[in-house]
Amino acid sequence: MSDTVTELILGIETSCDETAAALVTRDGEIRSNVVASQAELHARYGGVVPEVASRRHLELVNPVLQEALRTADARFDDVDAVAVTTHPGLIGALLVGVAAAKAVAWARRLPLVPVDHLHGHVASLYLKPLDLEPPFVCLLASGGHTMLLDVRERGGYRVLGTTLDDAAGEAFDKGARLLGLGYPGGRAIDELARQGDPEAYRFPVARVPGLDFSFSGLKTALLYSVRDLAPDELAARRADLAASYQRAIVRALVARVDECGAERIAVVGGVAANSELRTALPDAALAPLSLCTDNAAMIASAARYVEPLPWPAYLELDARATA
Ligand code: KG4
Ligand code: ZN
């Protein structure tokens, strides 16, 4: 590949606790997609510690970039644009990716493409072989966001609804913590739920007006159920609690998707990896499992539809924590 002229976009993602780099072609083919998860590092604290995340990104960003080039059998010379998540996310974590992207792009006089992390999740659907074409309504459910998005073109989206409190992934993580399943909890609940009865407990699904979501009441309901159990009872009921809790989150998400009445539905973000949610939406376009949780291929994918900043104007570019 190093001898052929292929226009590759280098994507960099460091908005939370994954340090990621990927190479993607202009027509949406993934050449490499490297993700170094810091989950184990944060597990002992029960969640992401921002300062710890920033420091770890600093250690990992160069090796992850090199690994993305190596697995694609490419060199920096094959890269014609650098894309990086600039918002939203943990500010210190974002800054590491933005600084790395500026350094690589500036040294090679390449354009830099600032990418919205949420646009990145949607753009996971635009990679081959799925290559989904708008229009569709997209359920974005992750650790930081739960949104319904109206997607008319690949360059953007309009927010139809969002969570009023916790995100769906956050609900999974907090539930897992109450059940003693560690961090991050979504996958652990997903796995344990397979051995439990989803109808054992009836957890409430909050009804809020419009197309918004609310998950904080659900977490409190689980807390009360767990508090009422002795340790040996909790051990015996853990799988039932996990299954029932997951059922309530999936119900809430599917209800909103049904209510919005869209003809075509797509699902992206970490919670899109949930096996019950995937089964509950059989007609939806689902992000491939490897692209649900944070990665840089989706960032490079989104960059194909964003105006690049020319060299060297982007040296003043800043990250920001909010959308
Ligand atoms: O998209 P993502 O990697 O990060 C954000 O942008 O927030 O999503 C991470 C979230 C975590 O809350 C994690 O528990 C959840 O996705 N998650 C899952 C599953 N796999 C990851 N939730 C439910 N079921 C899963 N299988
Ligand atoms: Zn994300």
C-alpha cells in the first residue's frame, strides 16, 4: 500500500477513556482502527477520573498512532488530512488528541478537520460495508449522551430529543455499580442478564414530554431493590435484577423510537452494542459492534463531510467540553 497513491484520513479520538487512531479512505473503507481502552485503569475508581484519563492519553497517543499506521501498512506520507474530536468530552482528554493532531498535520502541511464526537457516532454508519444513506432517525445512546437525531444529510443532524438527566450508558454503568459488577457496566449487565428473568422486577420507565429521555428514576428504583436485600439474597437475585433493569432501559429507548414514527431508524453509540436492544429493533440499521463504542474510524468517517481547516490556521483551534 505504501507504494500506491491512496488518500487516507487519519482520525484521532481521545474525548473520554479510549485513546484511538484510525486510517480511513475517502470512500469510507477502514484501513486500520486501533483503540486502547483505559477502562481497567479507571475501574478501581468506579468511573472515569478525568486527570488520570488525560495523563494516560499522553502516554498512549503516539504508540496508538504508530500502530494505526503499521496495521494499515501505511506511512505518514499516505495521509492527506488529519481529523480529530474537538468536542464534546473531557477537556483535558480532548486537548491531548487536538495537540497530537495539530502536530502531525502542521509538520506535513496537511489540513486539519475538527469533528463533533456525536457526528462521529452517526458517521460510524457511513463506513463500508454498511455505507448507510440518509434520511433516517438515529438513536444515539452512549455513556455521555442519549439522543434522537434527525439525519437528512451526511454533514450533520438535528436534535429531536435528549436525556433530561442520565444517559442510557450512564444508567447501565450506575446500575452495574449497584450490582457490584464493576466499570464499565453495560457489557457486564448485558452478559449477566442472559441468565436472569427480565420480568422478575418491574422497574419504572419515566415518561417525559416530547421525545426526551429520563433515566435517573430507574437507577433509584434499582437502588431501593438492592438495599432491601441481604448480601446472600442479592447474590441469588443479581441476574434477575440485571435482566429486569436492562429490560427497562431497552423499553424506554424502543418506546421513543416507536413514538417518533420514522420510516428508517439507525442506532449508534456504546449502548447500541447491547444485545437486547439490537434484538428489539430488528428493522433498524445498527452500527457494527466494533464501531459502537468510541473509536477513531468514525471520526475519520465524519471528517469526509466537514470543511477542513487549511494549514496552518488551525494552530489556534481549541477543544471544548460541551456540544
Ligand atoms: O460510545 P461510548 O464508548 O462512549 C461515549 O461516548 O460515552 O459508550 C460507552 C457506554 C458505557 O456507558 C458502556 O457501559 C456502554 O456504552 N455499553 C453498553 C454495552 N457496551 C457498552 N451498554 C449496554 N450494553 C452493552 N453491551
Ligand atoms: Zn462516544
